[in-house]
Amino acid sequence: MRRPILAANWKMHLTRPEARDFVADFLPRVADASAAEIVIAPPYPLLGCVGQCLAGTAVSLAAQNVHPAERGAFTGEVAVAMLVELGCRYVIVGHSERRALFGESDAFVASKAAALLSHGLLPIVCVGETLEDRESGRTFDVLGAQIDGSLAEVPGERAAEIVVAYEPVWAIGTGRTATPEIAQQTHAFVRERLRERFGGAGDRIRIQYGGSVKPENIGVLMSQPDIDGALVGGASLEPASFAKIVHFESQEGSQ
Ligand code: PGA
């Protein structure tokens, strides 16, 4: 039984007052949502403030990135221990925007995931194919390579703790969601690859879907057997919208 995990990826959005207002509005809306795990990933400068607002609640704090080194001359970067101090539980690594815009490789993502696990934090490892990959029939090759490369340093005994987010690049921020059938088919491939790599632990790893998730499509996505949650960008910036996503049960079958 995998507990659903719904995560808000705020990307480079919201000011401090906006973030405070979000949390004040959002928390009462999800007070009864104990079946699902809820995660919010604000930009780095808001981690302290949002972390304080979430303290003592069931909502977990996440960062959107990290550097794998313990410390050192890495101007502009943030180490794992700093995120631990701020109260983070999860960290998104390998998001397609970081892979595409900042040139992050699978090996770099793998070193981040390993550094996080060694400090007690949990990586949300993102994978996903581009439209060109999908149209040329290379989706499973690309995803297989990303999974193998990005999870190369995850020790088998810790595998069940990580989260994998499947986010087709062509669905991110485009309003174009994968159909439930395409999403499930691809999640099933990811699940099989995780089983090959980690054995039975592969069945316990939660796989989120990401890419234009909204209140209208979360129910049907979550009803797929291998979709265990969602990583939500645009629709996570409004408290009412993200709260509806967290309450996906009541929307099952709607699209
Ligand atoms: P989106 O972003 O929900 O705005 O498509 C998802 C993501 O990039 O994680």
C-alpha cells in the first residue's frame, strides 16, 4: 500500500507575504486530508518562512534543488545540511527545467540523491521524455537511461524511501496533460524498471505524475494503478486549487 503524495512545486514564484497568505489559506482546507502526504517546495529564500508556518502541521517542506557537496567554493549553491537546518524533508532533483536549462546530467542528479539520503532527506527524482523523444518512439529508452543513471547511487536498502516523479516535458506548463492511459502505461514501465533495479522495493517506491495536473484531471490520474501522487506546478500556486488536488478522492472520474 503506497501512501499518495501530492507535492507543490512553486518554482520561481511567490513573495514572502504571498507565501504566508497561501499557507494560512491552504492549511485549514486540508486539515482533514490525512490519507495523503502533502509537500510544499517553495524557492530557497522562502524555505525558512514557509517552514515556520508549516511547523507542527502534517505538511512537509521541500527544496527545489541542492548541491551534492558537503561544503565549499560553489557560489550560489546550497548544501544538504543547510536544508536539514531549515526543516526540509524532501528535495526535488533532476527536474526537467534543471536538466534542460542548467545542463544537469544523470550523474549529477545521482550524486544529489545520494547526498540527500546520507543526511536523512528524501529525493523526489524527476524523469521525463521530450515531445521529440515520444514522437520518435524513444520514450522508454530515454526514461530507462534516466532512471538507471539518476538512481545509480541509491542504496538498495533505502530505495523504498525515495519518490520518483514522471513528468513528460511536453506536458509541463503547457496545459497538455498526458491521457490517463499514456500516463499509466509509462508509469508501468517506470515501475518495472524500478523492480528490475531494486527488486521488491520497486513496488514500494511512490511514482508521481507531473505535467499540467489540475483539479479537473487529478481524480482520473490517481485512479491509475501505478500513479501514486502528483508533482504540481502552476495549479499549486492557488490554495483552493492545490487543496482540491489534495482531495482527489472526491473528483475521481472527472476530467
Ligand atoms: P505544471 O509543472 O504543473 O505547471 O505543468 C509541473 C512541474 O514542472 O513540476
